[in-house]
Amino acid sequence: MNARIVDLSAGVVVTLAGLFALLYLIPQHISPSLGFGLSPRAFPYLCATAVTVLGVALVIFSARDRALAERLAPVSRAALKRLVVVLAVLALVLALMQWVGFVAAAVVAVALLMLLMGERRWLPIVLTSVGWSLFLWVLFDRVLGTPLP
């Protein structure tokens, strides 16, 4: 695999993610303006637009750069496979969050990611996944007053 394929693939994925955020996520999941001040959608739209533009730029520049085709990819296939597995776990956890709530889904996410990173001892996995999930829930839901899904 050469660097050009990796850059083109990354650019396409980033562009699609930005478009998904612009066209679906932000309009469907962030409330519109309250009638005064900046809309709650302003910063997410700014970030998603920047991500989309940068993804398109990566596609264009990597398509035009012939030297990239001669260089080896900066990452191995094994690393890309691990990345895809981590992204699949995160997508699974986001879907799970809709059914079981934040705390249970976060416990599963942290435990699975620790297992993917090579941790095999159950006590650290349980303590870390439950501890961090409860800490984040208390911080956001109770202290900051921002409800989590």
C-alpha cells in the first residue's frame, strides 16, 4: 500500500464524516437558536465545515501529488485494521448508548478499548471502566448540569 492510497482514503472518510455532521448530526441533534446570541449550532457548524474543507483539500492534494504514489504508506495494514476495530467499537457504543444510557455504554466502551489495547487483568478493567464512567456521569450530569444520553 502506498501513501497516496492512504491519504486519498483518509480524505474521503474525513470529507464524508464532515458532510454527515453538517447535513444530519447537527440539524437533528443540536437545538436551533434561542432567539438571541449565537446559536448552539454555530460552533459545531464551524468545526464540521472546517473538517469537510480539510478533507476535500486532502483528497485534492493527494490526488495531484504523484510522488505519494512512490512512497510507502506511513502506517501498516495492521495499524489500519486496529483503527477500524476501534471505530467499530465506538460506533457500537454510540448505538448502545441509545438503549442502555451513558453509564452502561461507557463501561462497555472503556472495557472493550482496554481489552483491545492488551490489558488482560480483570480488576483494572472493571475498576477503570466503572470508575471513569461514573466519574464522567457525576461531573457532567450532577456537577455541570449537562445531562448525558
